[in-house]
Amino acid sequence: MNFSELLKKYENQKQYRTSDGLELLTLTKKLYISNEISLQNYKELVRQIDLSCDRAVPTL
């Protein structure tokens, strides 16, 4: 699963688009715990979520 697939899965489950990284991390953890994604995939998704959140936060 890649980042865009994660976003689509979230949108399908919740019926809205999120910009909150914590909500995406929660879904990613649930997918890992339920063995829907591997540890490698989990780590990559967490890294991508962190990067997307860094870009969304304006710097002063």
C-alpha cells in the first residue's frame, strides 16, 4: 500500500478527506495490527505521513 492508497482507504472509511496526520497514523497502526500491511510498509507510510505533515505546517 502506498500513501495515495492510504488516503483513499481513509476517505472511503470516513467519508471525508483529512489533513490530520494523527488520523492517518491511527489508520496505519490499525492496518499493521490487523496484518493488512507489513512492518516495512508501515514504516514507509509513517515516514510519508511525517513528511506530508512537515510540508503542511508553515514555518516562521
